[in-house]
Amino acid sequence: MLKSYFKTAWRNITSNKIFSLINIIGLAMGISASLVIYLIVSYDLNFDKFEKNGDRIYRVVSDMKFPDNDFKNPGLPMPLNQAIRKEVTGVEIFVPLSTPNGDINVSISSVTGNTPDKYKKQTGIVYVDNNYFNLLSYTWLAGSPQNSLHDPFTTVLTESRAKTYFPGDDVSKDIGRIISYNDSIKTTVTGIVKDLDKNTDFNFKEFISYSTIPNSGLKDNMGWDQWGSVNSGHQLFIKLNEGTNTVALTKQIQQLFDKNQKNAYLKNIFLLQPLSDVHFNSDYDSFNERIASLTTLYGLLAVAMILLVLGCINFINLTTAQAAQRAKEIGIRKTMGSSKQQLILQFLSETFLLTFFATIVSLILTPFIIKLFRDFIPPKIDAVMLMNVNVIVFMIALVFVITFLAGFYPAIILSKYNPVTVLKGNISSGSSRRVWIRKSLTITQFVFAQAFIIAAIIVGTQIRYTLNKDLGFRKNGIITIETPIDFFHEENLPKQTSMRDVLLQKIKLLPGVTMACTASEAPATNGSSFQTMKFNNDKKEIETTVQVKNADDDYFKLYNMHLLAGRFPKRSDSTIEYAINESYAKFLGFKNPADAVGKNILRNDKLVPVIGVLRDFYSQSLHAEIKPLAFYSDKNWQSQLQIELKPETTTGTWQTTIGQIQKTFKEIYPDEDFTYNFVDETIAKFYDNEQHTSTLLSWSTALAIIISCLGLLGLVIYTTNQRTKEIGVRKVLGATVTQIVTLLSKDFIKLVLFAFVIAAPLAWLGMNKWMQNFAYRANISWWIFLVSGILIILVALLTLSIQIIRAAIANPVKSLRTE
């Protein structure tokens, strides 16, 4: 019986090649998109699911309360970290964790006594104790999880890092080897573990014993005793005892901090962040370079569902539209004894076969889609994952779900035909209702397509607005390069400053350089430094958090920044003075910028004079409003060189100049890596998520339009075939091609226009909410909706014209012979 179903299904598919091809292409597009989205969503949702009793694992995080601003930080003051371990109850495992400050260079002592091997800027290094390995399930290849990190100056390596440092060795032979960090911390290898092969944010490769910190010079540099210092690099994970009340535990931590902290200005609220939230919460950093967005993932799922629904609508429309052609077949089958259930199974088998073919096509397309979206898709996702058991199960489930969704309604409709009625040639019963359903489904398709078009245009408009908006400073043709700075030994700063000055003067002499200066950072950056400042205006004390930047006086000329009053801060290694921005001056109550010059601001119990007021500029992305900002100039901490290149008259001029800068840099810092960044490219990266959203919307729009137009094309083909004789009669009676095209097109265009009326307000509501993420945004103008409406009508007309014009110019003699 089953074989008969599929044999009949195959016969019907091959006898209706065009409609079958339309259905397969539409479903394949939806399935391909769904498969790629499933890989992304399942990848992110499976992060850190392997930890035993993961629902009892939390990170203690800080919500720092400053005047006018809250700052969320995943770190804790280091003394609080230690005090929690001693005094807080209800916790099964305490896991303190600290990441190093600055770059870490590693030296490996040679067993032969030769020059040690050196590895620059190593990543994945962390200070932990043995409890870390009780929290996460590592497989040990050598050493012991109980005591490998008990003593100071000991190190545990992952297998991959051990093979990097000691290639060709049996990992058990690496125990006892000596590793030095920045030539100041010498450790002994006491353990080797397998790399975690699960999705995790704990992507560390090298574990130094936590007790190394208090037993070395790191103690002072990392704020071991500073209750008022919160650093995102010093974190605490805890695993609670079963039944522990999280509210009561948080209260214990808060009371412990309030009892010990001495800095009255630091108001810190502590929260417990569930492990399941770490990968998705952008308010608190994770150790992974990528923080996923649940909103984006849910949006991707919605896109996948929409594209699948569009493909299913195509199938439903085309199948019900062909009902008349299948009527006699159904009548004969019922007369021969077929039950309604058997007919439903027959039609579902056809749907299953079409869906199966569409799935095969989608599997072929998926590797190309992954390659196409490489910048958007996590790097660990590739075509090999298609062989994963979970993916195979998902594909099988998807085939059956689509078979049911797309095939069940047509199967019910077709199986209801009365055999006596259809064999007499009367199949009009209920046809008007089916036509109404087909029209409704077609409208639904174009509502989605139209909404995608509007959203894509609005997102593109906002991105162009952010990238082209005048930020209040010059950004084109400027590069930044980093020079070494020793954060741990301030006594080295004068020598480093002198070397930096030599490099600066040499770069200024290069023919391709217009200007150069030193600073801590460019005018607009992702990371920012803030300080609490106070001002007394003789009536009350005004306190707020102020963004601070460090730059020399040439910096303002290089970036073409405008001074409203006073002067720029002069480069110094001792005197501190501030040039504040216009917003800070207004916040302090000065309507005239010149009135702020000469006033003093209290910072860290010291009065600092205001010597100038700058016109406001955007120091962060346009997501955030312009906030109070102050510039000062301390040359010892200006580690970044800002270099304006001369305009590029011929292709390759800038690269030649950058090559000369690199050569000069290597003369001063022969052992350092040379890297540079264009300021305008750095600013563009502020909007990477929006760029990804735009790309996703563009492709979703294209797929939605293609699938919708395929369905429209199928209906037009069916309609023109049904009205072949009518077209012939009209032509004989004198109807022109234009009149016939208009007659056949107007009903479909009405559906598209009705879809636009529904889609426009829905798209406006959704995109208006999305635009609220920007403090400064483009206007959602009426022309966006007009353009999108015209675009979808033109696409629909192009689709309709393929078949309608062909039918309209056909020979009426052939049409009138058609029965």
C-alpha cells in the first residue's frame, strides 16, 4: 500500500513539473534558511550546558552606582572576593578567577640550557585555584585536580597549549617544565588537561595558581587590598548548596562589602548572575569574544518560521488551485472504494516526497549559505555539523512538520469531493471559499515580503546615517598605532615616554604624513574611562561621572576639533588641567562656555582648573547620548600615536607610507609587533551588529520576495490556463493585449496593495522600536514606504508579466480549440 502511495505521488509530481519545481524551490529556500539558523541557535543555546548542576552556578557581579550613571561590571573588589570565601555561607564551591592586565609574553626554559623559546602576547591565561576544576569537567592527562594549583608559582596547561610550548613531547613529560610570564613570574608545570570540546565561554588554555598573586609583585598591581577598586578581570563564580536562598546570599555579600569598603563615593550593589545568562548578557563581559543576543536568536527563529510558512503557503495555494484537475481522479478513487483516510495519506505522501526533494536541495545549498554568511555566523559552525546526530534528527522532524503543515489542508479539501458530483463535472461546490483562502494566503506572503523590504530600507538608512554623520571631528585618513607601556612599573614610564617621543618626531618627518601626535585613544572608542568629579558653584555641590581622555595639544588640531573658549591642555608630566566639552559646561550651569574657563573641578580631593571648553563631539557610538567629558594631557600615559596621512593621490600611497611608519617603529621597538587601525574603520565597527542585521534583512527580504513571487507565478499560470478560452474569445471580439494584461493583472495587484496596507503600519511599529536603541537616529520618512510599495508592485508586475503577456499574445484560434 505504501509503495503504491509513493508510486502514484511520483507520477503526479512528474506530470506537473512546473508546479512541482516551484514547490521544491520555495520549500528548499525555507528549509535552507531554517537549517542554517538552527545551527546558529543551537550552537549558542548549548553554551555551558555540560556543567554538572549548572543551575546552581552563579557569577557574583557588580552594579556600580555613580552620580547620574550606573556601570555594570562582572568583577568584584579583590578583598571582597577573598572575604566572601571566608564569611559567606550557603556556597558549595568558591571559584575566584583573575585575568592578567596587559599583554603577556611567555618564555619557555630550554632543557638543553639554550636560549628560551618566547611567545608574544599569549591569550587564554587565567589565575585560578583547584576549585576551578571542580566547577568544570576537565579530563586530566597528567597531574591531579586536587593539588596541581595548591602551591604558588604553579601552572596547568591544556593539551593544545602544551603542544604549542613543547611540540613532540608526551604530555606527561611536560610536568616540571619551567614557564616564565613577562620575565617576572616563573612557574612550574604541574598538570595537563584536555581542552574542553563543548560550547563554553571558559576558553582558557593556561591556568596559573591563584596563590601566586599574593606571593608576588602582582599583589599590589592587581589591587589585592583595594576595596574601592572594581576590575572586570577579577571575578568570582560560586556553586550554591542545594536549597540556598539567592536573595539571602546576596544580602550577605552586600553587608560584607558595606562593612569593609572605605570609599564613600563607591556605591556598589551586588547581584548573582546565573551561568545560563553569561553567554547572552552584554551588560557583563564574558571571556568569549562573542556575546550572543537572545533577541537576535529569537529574531532568527522568527525569520526561519516566516520563510518556512511562505514555502508552505505556496504549496497550499498551488495544490488547492489545481483541485479541479484532480477532481475526476478523486471521484474514481472513491468509487473504487478508497476511504477519506486513504486519500489523505495519498496526498500527504506527495507532500512528503516534494519536501524530501526540497530537503536534499537545501542540504546542497547550506554549505554555500554558511560560506556566504561567514562574517555573521560563529566561526565554529561549518558544513561538517550537518552530520551531527541532533541536526539529522532536526531535519527529519522538519520534513514531517512541513509535510503536515503544507499537505494537511489540501489533503482534507481534496478528499472531501463527492464522487457523484465530480464525475458529473460539477466541482464548483465550496470553490469560492477556497479562492478566498488562497487570496488570504497570498496576501500573507506579500505582507511578510513588504515588511522585510521596509525594515531593510530603514535599517540601511540608519546605518548610512551613523556612518556619514558629522561626529564633530575629522576621521578620514587617520591611523592609530600602539606603543609599549608598562602599567606595573611606573618608574619605567619616563624612558618609555622618551622612546615614544623619538618615534613621534621621526614619523612627523615622513613625506606621507601630515601631522602626528600622542594620546591615550582616538576621540571615539568603544572602551572609555570615567571618573567622579565635583564642582561647587557657591550654591551647591554638583557631582557627576565624567568621561576622561588624555591627549597632547596637537591632537585637537589633527582631529580638527573646535574650541569654544579658552585653550587646549598643554602636554605635561606633572601639571593637570582640563578642557571640558560643551555638555559638561552646560551641566555645571554655564550658558556661556567662556564662563566655565578658570573654574576648578574637584577630582580625587584635588582641584583641577578648567582651561578650555570644546564643542561637543560624539565620543561613543550614536547609541549613547553625548555626556560630560574632560581632556587632560599627561604625556607619560599617552601610549597611542595618532597619525594623519596625506590625501591618497594614487592607489597604494597610504600603504607605502604605512610601510615607512612600520620600518620606523621597528627601529625604536625591534621586538614589538606593529599594528595599526584606521579611525573611520574603528568607528564603523561600532555598528557591526547593525551591519549584520542589515545583511540578514537583505537576504531575508530577497528570499521572501522570491518565494512569494514563485507562489504568485504558480497561481498566474494556473489562472491563465483556466481562462484560456476566455482570453481567446476576448481577442476574437477585439480586445487588445494591453486590455487582457490589465484584466488578468488587476486582481493580483489588488492583493499586493492590500498586503502593503497591512504591512506598512506593522513594519513602522517594529522599526520604530528598533530605532529607540539609538540616541541619535534618522527620521522614518514617508518616502521609505512609498519606495517599498512601488518596489513590491514592480516585482509583482514583472512576475505576472512572465505568464500573462505570453497568454495575451497567444493565437486565439489555438485558445478556442482548448477543451
